[in-house]
Amino acid sequence: MDAYDPHEQQHAHQHRTPGHRSPAAGPGARFPDHAWQKPAACGPNSGNCVEVNLAARGLVGVRDSKIDGSPVLTFDRGEWAEFVAAVRRGEFDG
């Protein structure tokens, strides 16, 4: 798993010439904006959820929906499957 903070990249690109657009960098750039999904339990009006993106080949992205430009946690498919299985077994129930 790794995390990408888009705000860190913003500082790295401050000294570019006007009009120059750099491609997005970091693991979060692998996930297209249109593919982020909230769980059904989140409801249509709730902004306090995590979003999951399965669009990157072999990777799963997770971000906080209530934070604009949220860092993206990136998992491979095996890590994600293990996490989902642990949730279903109740390993994180308090």
C-alpha cells in the first residue's frame, strides 16, 4: 500500500513556466475521476464516506470523500481482497 498526497505535488510544480501542464504524478493519478464510487450505505446526501476506485488495472484506490484532493491509498487486488474478507469476518468490529 502507498499513499499519494496531491498537495505535495502542487509545491513541486510551482516553478514551472505559465501555461505548462505537467502530467499528474503519483499513485493517485492512476485512478480516473469518473470511476470513484461510494458505498450504497453512504446514502445520496452524505459526504462522510470513503470512495473506492477499481478502474486502474490491478489496483484499488481508496480516498476520503469529504476532503477535496484527499490522499489516495493504493492497494493491489490481493491486499484489497484480504481486507474485504477480514471486514466480512468481523475482524474490525469494535
